[in-house]
Amino acid sequence: MCGRYSDEGTTVAELAERFDAQPKLESFAPSANIKPTHTAPVVVMESGRRELRGMQWGLIPAWAKDPKIGYKTFNARAETVAEKPAFRQAFKQQRCLVPARAFYEWLSENGRKGPYLFSLEDNELFAFAGLYDVWTTPGGDPLYSYTIITTTPNDLVERVHNRMPVMLAPQAEAVWLDAKVTDPLALRSLLAPYDASLMAVQRYDGKL
DNA sequence: CCAGACGTTGTT
DNA sequence: GTCTGG
DNA sequence: CCAGACGTTGTT
DNA sequence: GTCTGG
């Protein structure tokens, strides 16, 4: 990852202004540009501040013998994330924000599948609720990786798909990142479908 | 006890 | 690392 | 999803 | 073409 950005209490949306100065802004959206095993900037707390760190999509638990597990851990279900061996440790201690401006879901219509683009109505940057972990490569280097938590869809997304990524409102971002918050129920309550009235959807006809 | 899993979608 | 299934 | 395999026997 | 593994 290139730059280091840190700001105590800064929301992902507020960080967007700085990101906009970066040429890779589009890569923030887990879309055509970011796929499992690709690296993207993720927000974590370090020394009490928000920092950006490049991480590979597909969480590889620290105990993994084979990093290929990351192919199957690009999402974590909100319903079970606190218990699953691959995620529970990260759920307690390694929560992160995954900045994005939009996400895609595919709808099957008359035999054809087409992507729909979901974003905030104001097209602002937002954060997916994520978890990360650090794996040690055979060479002894740390490999950071992350997952995006999914939950049931709101009324808007439900028309297209049976799951949706957890999007955090700005005030929820701080709670999610706060290491002092340990109550599983409090954390779980953040993993809800986003307010559909704040979202927009459009059929996506561009090239993915 | 030991071996094997550990996960989610379904174009993200 | 920890749990589950055999 | 996409990439890659696409086979058999073996202590049956 | 279809299934499986990643």
C-alpha cells in the first residue's frame, strides 16, 4: 500500500477527500477491480489512530497451514462470525473497515445475468464491516488479509440477491474499530442491513 | 486419540 | 489454535 | 465465479 | 461439455 493516512475519529467518508487525490480510487470498490486475492486498502486502528494498510481479500487465519483457504473466506456471515474458528478471533480483536463507493450484485433475468450497482444515494464513500488477520508466509513475512461480512439484504438489495455486505454508518464505524468494545451482542447489532432509503441502485451496463 | 477441518458464493 | 468426527 | 482437469489401481 | 478445486 502506498500512502499512510491516519486521523483519529475520521470517518471513511471524510478520508475520501484524501483518497480522491490517489489514482487508484476505483480500486476501493470491491467490483471488477478487486477480487478475492487482490490487494486493497483497508482501515485499521494502530496506536489509537486510523491507518490504511494494503491487504489481500480473503482472510487467511494466522493458524492456516495453507493460504488457499483465503479463496473461501472472502465473506463471513454475520450470523455466525462470532463462532466460526476462522473468524472468531478476528471478530474480537481484528476488526477493520473496507472503504468502497459501491458494490455489485448479479440478477438472473430471462436466462441472462446482469450486474446491478449499489451505492449510497449521495455516492459518498462508505465502509464495509471487515475482519483481518495476519498470516506468516514460509519466508517469515507477515501477510495481511481481510474478509467482508455479509448479512440479510434490505428491501432494495433483496430484489437482486439474498445477501448483502454489511455497510457501516459513520457513527458505527468508530464502534466497530474500537478495541474497547468487546460485547459480542453490541458488535453483532452493527451487522444489520443498511438503511435502504439511503441507497441507490442502477443497472450497470459498463464493462466489468 | 488422531486426522482433518476451519468457508461463502453462485460474478465479489 | 481449536473443535469435530471417526 | 473461473481455471483446469478430463484416469486407474493400489490391500477391490 | 461438465465437474472440481481454488
